Amino acid sequence: MVRYILRRVFYMVITLFIIATVSFFLMKMLPGSPLKAEDKLTEEQKEIVLEKYGLNDPVPVQYITYLKDLVQGDLGISFAFDNTPVTKILMDRIGPSAQLGAQSLLVGTFLGILFGLIAAISHNGILDYTSTILAVLGTSIPSFVFAGLLQWFLAVETGWFPVALWGTFEHTILPTIALMIFPMATAARFTRTEMIEVMGSNFITTARAKGVSEYGIIFKHGMRNALIPLVTVIGPMAVSLMTGTLVIEQIFAVPGIGEQFVSSIMVNDYPTIMGTTLLFAFLFVVIILVIDLLYVLIDPRIRLTGGKS
Amino acid sequence: MKLKWSLLLALGLLLSVFLVACSGDDGDSAEGTGSDDKKEEEPAKDEENVEQVLNFINGDTIPSMDPSMATDEYGFQFLGATMEGLYRLDENAEPVEGIATEHKVSENGLTWTFTLREDAVWSNGDPVTAHDFVYAWQRAVDPDTGSEYGPYMMGGVIKNATAVNTGDVPVEDLGVKADGDYTLVVELENPVPYFESLTTFGTFLPLNQKFVEEQGDKFATSTDTLLSNGPYKLTDWESTSSSWNLEKNADYWDAETVQLEKMTYEVVKDPQTGVDLYESGTVDRAGLSSDLVDQYSTHEDYVVTPETSVFYLKMNQTRNEALANTNVRAAISRAFDKQALVDQILNNGSLVANGLIPANFTPMPGGGEDFREVSGDLVTYDVEKAKEYWEKGLEELGTDSVELEFLAGDSETAKTMNEYLANQLETNLPGLKVTLKQVPFEQRLDLDTNMDYDIQFSGWGPDYLDPYTFLNLWLTDGGNNKMGYSNPDYDALLEKTTTELAQDNEARYQTFLEAEKMLFEDAAIAPVYQSAMAQLVSPKVKGVYVNPFGPTYEYKWASVGSEE
């Protein structure tokens, strides 16, 4: 187990290194420069400013400098926010995004599993069709449509919730609902399909024959097996939810990282772009590792090290 | 738990609103209607009745509060509210006393001697002195600072600014000296008649050297690392903050004029969200994008404020031989219906532009008419004339068809506008084929720098209160010309305004009129429109002035009035 994890961590570092390299060179291909008053300065004036930021060096030299700093954990100073370290921007912005992501993931998957379960139990019944239709709508309608509707009906018209902005728990409710539709619908569809399949398998028939109660069959034997594939989907979904979404964050004026990332690209804030990319990549590889480890815990059929044991 | 607390808070707030309403009841009705006239004499009484707090939206975070480094709208906005330079622009965009009370200009117009007030202090108690200006201005052009606006605003204006920036002479040689603590002597490179208004700009604000050096890299990154010497203080702010406040600065030398106690700010980027917040009463002002104007133009709080940015088509004379032909350019600049564009696509109070200098920007010297009005319509939509010029042009070129690449922005509104313009040109000028190239802003700048376009949709906002800020764009070696326009007569005219006529403002403006006319005789550019902002503004917001350049809003004289 320990050896397995160490090996995985080694691969993770390599992955991150490749991502850092590729995005560094891609970023350098973006048109324009981080200069803010580019259209007003003479060539000579531009040189003076670029020199100060070390942007006059050849790109390979910049790349080496960048890697050196990165290894020491230094993500640099933002070009867009005066004198502000990139780490501070990331720390300040990941909070709201992660909170919304976690809330919507938890509530969304819980409700999704519940609906999926109900649908599976009433297979081909009216509840099944209703929840299937809702699930299809939920996966196909983009979240910003929900966001707009929620904002209009639950905030502007009725005044039940704050329209937008960030601060108290109430402020998080509408964006959470808007964000949770997708994980909910996805979880519902997966749970339903898997549950129906599992319920038709031999070991359920055996359990029934042994006289296990219906409750025991559904929750102990059925669900435990039906949820395994769901873990695969939840991982990447968790990352994408927690790293924020541009549109939801804009609509509800949430100071999140998704929105920040796009702004940084727009103004060529190189250090912040790199920092955010690496943070996202890091979260992603960590979550994938966690999921692989989770499999071992929940599915006895999976072994990490060969078949010898 | 949190929910309970906020419920309690809400109830408490509700209660306090009732209490305020009750306590203000006795004199409120009389005060409410007459408050406007009485404000001058009884500001204190007014404050008792209405809470002097306004809530605003900001379109983005504040990237910099360092006067030497600021380059953007929001930086200059909050610098303008929290700091004060030599002068400040009033309601009519006239410079009024700030840290300086008066100034004298030497006979040759090159030496300006400012007398500073002795009762101005920084928010840490230090007096604001002439040395603060010397330090700040030197810092702005010091190459080690890496400022963009420093060399841009001061180069060619303050003596040696460019030479200091390139490192040719030491910073001490910059033409700004303190003569004692309260006299500032500024030497200019050429006489600059608009220098007085220029000193209101953010880059020219003073800095407390001791404080700035103490803070080092941390300077101006949060409330604690900022000093204020203006009407307000920035509170609860960090460079990454998405909400903050402006609070009245009790130490400001003219604090009794300042009526507002507090302004709150929240970053909201989506215009629809801004409007929703306005409708729910959370904020007192919201901007409207073009697509929202239709819906809200009948709203009772709908307000249109003209701006001083002008948008036009640049016609590159170096890449496509057709555009080197004056008749072709003259045809293009007359071949699109600007009124329809302004009314139907922009739909936000923008004005048709028939010249380069915007309307309501610079009045003729001596309190005369607006420059735009005197100069008149230099190029208007006129299909007949356009066709005439077009045919003449084609004949001279010896062809019957022309293909042009139209470079422009890629926002939603921009795209609609680009397609409209291309369609108008193709319809009104037979044989013309226009290919659209719609790209993000940064890419457009790159293509502009390399002069890699035929026609480009572009615009400019003023950097100081003088027609020269627009006219100098088209000098032969102008940094923003980038379209191959060159007319030695035009260059000579403008040169005259900075040299022999520099001290005779009357003659300067006459020369500007001549130069602008020449620009359109040459059909150098095709003006399209002058922008405006459409907003919903609460009627209780009083005394907020919109500046023609520098900070968008002036809040020194702002207050909360009655809702009616």
C-alpha cells in the first residue's frame, strides 16, 4: 500500500511538471503583454517596464527562472494586483468557490442518490419516469439558466434570498442550488441504472431466498454495490465544482477563483494564470489518487498489488 | 445558527429603520423639500435626518492604489476619492483649490510656482508638504518604479521626465523642487496651458516618503498600508477584496464640506445582477448594458450621462492601396448611418460623432461655446456624396472592386455593430467587399502595433482637458497613429500650439479648429460615435459629478438627499 502511494505521488509530480511546462509555453503564446497602458507607451517606455518584470529575457531563461521559484514554493507576484503574491490571491479566492462546490456536491449527490433509488424501486412506475425526465433536464440545461431563474423568482420577485453578493450563509443558498442541479441529476441517473442492474443480479435473488428484509436488500446489498461506479464520476465532478465556475460566480457576484482565472487570462497576468492552473491540476491529481484508494475500501474485488495475496 | 443570527440582525435593522423614521418625523417633511437650497447653510441639520450612506457597485476589484502604478479607471477613481493633489475638478470641470491654494506662472510659461496650504495633513498626522510632491513625481518616472503612467503623463511635460525615465539623468534632475515646506516649483519642458487641470490627475498626487519607504513592497496593498489626504479613507480593503468602504476622512482640510459619512462598494461584474440588486434596494446605482437599456429606458430612475470617449474607424494607408486614396477614405467615412447605429444598436444615449473632439469636453477659451459646436459637423452620413467620392476613387485606382479587412473587437455589442457597419459600407459603396476580423482586445492591439489591418474600429478617451489629447494621435510620429497618416501641414499646426502659441490659448484653440478641419479634409479617420453611460441612479444620490477625465466620479460634494 505505502509503496503504491509513493509510486503514485512520484507520477503526480511528473504530471504536474508536464502541466506546468505546457501551460507556461502556451501562455507565452497569448497575444499581448501584461502592460496595462500598452496603447499609450512608446517602445522605449515599454522596454523599461518589461525589463523590471524580467519579461525581456528570452523565454527559455524565463522558464528556468520560473521553475526555480516554483520548486521553492514561490508562485511569484501578480502583474494585475499591485504587489500581491499569487498565493494570497489563490487563498482568498479558492475559499468561496470551494465552499459552494462542497455544499452543492454534498447536497446534490445525496438528493441524487435518493431520487435514483426511488426511481429504481418504482421501476417503470410514474415516479421513475418523473425523476428520469427531471434528471435529463438537469444534465442538459446549463446551470446559468437555473441561476438566472432562481435569482429572479426566489430573490428579486419574492425577496426570500439575497439577490447576489457574498458574506453570510444565506448568500450561498441560491448559487449552491444552481450548482447542485448537475451533480444531482448525474447521481440520480447513475444510481437508477446501477440499482436496477444490481437488483436483477443473482446475489440479490439469493438474499431474497434467504429471507433478508426488503430494507436490508436495498440498503445493505443493493446500494453498496450500486454506488461504486458513482465514485468514479464524483471525483472529477468534485474538482470542477470546487474550482469554481465563471458564470455562476458572475451572476451571484461571488469572489471565487473560477471568475478570477478568466480575468487573469484576459489581462495576461502570467504568474496568476500559472498559479491557478497548477492549483487546479494539483487538486485534480490528488482527487484521482483519493478515489483510487477509496475503491479499495468500498469494493472488495479490487486489489492494488497484483493477485498474489 | 448563522441563519438565526442574521434573522436577528435583520429584525434589528428593521427596528432601527422604524426608529429613524419616527425620530426624523417632526421636521422631515419640511426639511425634505427645502433641503437642496438649505444645504449650504445647514449641512448639520440635514445629516440628522438622513443617514449619509450610499451603496455602490464596482465593476471589478481595485488593481492598484499606488498613484505611481495606477493605470485603470478604478485605481484612479479611489485615488481621487481618498487623496488630493494640487487641484481638484469641481462640478464644471474647473480646477479648484486642493493642496495648492494658488499658483503663479512665469512669463515664459515654463515655471509654475504653487503655494500649498499649511493645514493639510496625512491620515497619520504628518503635514502634507511640497516634499511629498517632489518625492511622488520623482518616483513616478524613476525607471526602478516601473510605472507606465508616470512617463506617459509626465514625459514632454515636466522638465527631464523622459530623460529620467530612460536613466540618462538622475531623478533629482526632474523639474520639480520644494522651496521650503509649502512652495512647490515646477519646471516644464514646454509651456502647457492645461497644466492646472493636469495636476488633478492620479499620477500627480503626493506621497509621504517616510510612510511609503516604511511599507516597502506592502505599500498600497491594504487599508493599513495606505495614507489618505483627501475627502475619504478607504477602509476594509485589500488588493484582492471584492467589497470595501469609503469613509469620511475627519482629518481632511476641508472636512466640513464633506457630507457623506460612508460609501459601501461591492464588486459585481454582471450588469443584470447589478440591476437586480438595484431593484431589490441593495445598491443605489447600477450600470445598464445595451441589451438591458430597452427594458429599463422607461424606468423612472433611468439616467444617461455623456462620456468623453470617441470611437472611430482607423483607415490604414500603408497596407491596402485603395485606402491610400483620399477619395476612397472620404467615401467610407460618409457611407454608414451613424444615427441608426446609435439609436438601435447602442441605444444608451451615445451621440453621433461628426468630428474627433467630443462634445461637452472643452469649451473655447474665455468661457465660450463648446469646441465641438464651433467646429461643427466635419463629416456626416451622406450616401450621395459617398458614392460620388467612391466612383472618383475607383476611377483613380483604375478598378471596380475593392476588398478590405475590417478589424474590430469581439464583445456581443461590438459584433452587432461590426456587422452593421460592414453591411452599410457594402450596401452603399458598390464593388466594396468587407471581411470582418473580430478579435479580443489584446490581439487587436498587437495587430494595430504591426499595422496589420485595413480598417480598424478603435477609440480614445482623454488624458487631460485639452483638444491636444485627441489631436496629437495623428501626428506623423504619434505613438498611436499606426495607420500611416502623415500630413506635414497638420504636424506643423500642432507643433505651433506647443511652441509659439503655447501661451496664447485663444490662438491655440483657433489652430486646433484648423487642424481638426484638415484631418477630415484628408479623410484620415471616420468618426462613429461618442459614448455615454446608461444607468439607474437613485434620486437620493445628490452632488455626484461626472468628470470629463481622470476619476469617473467626484464625491467630495456628494450627499444623500430625499428620495423624491
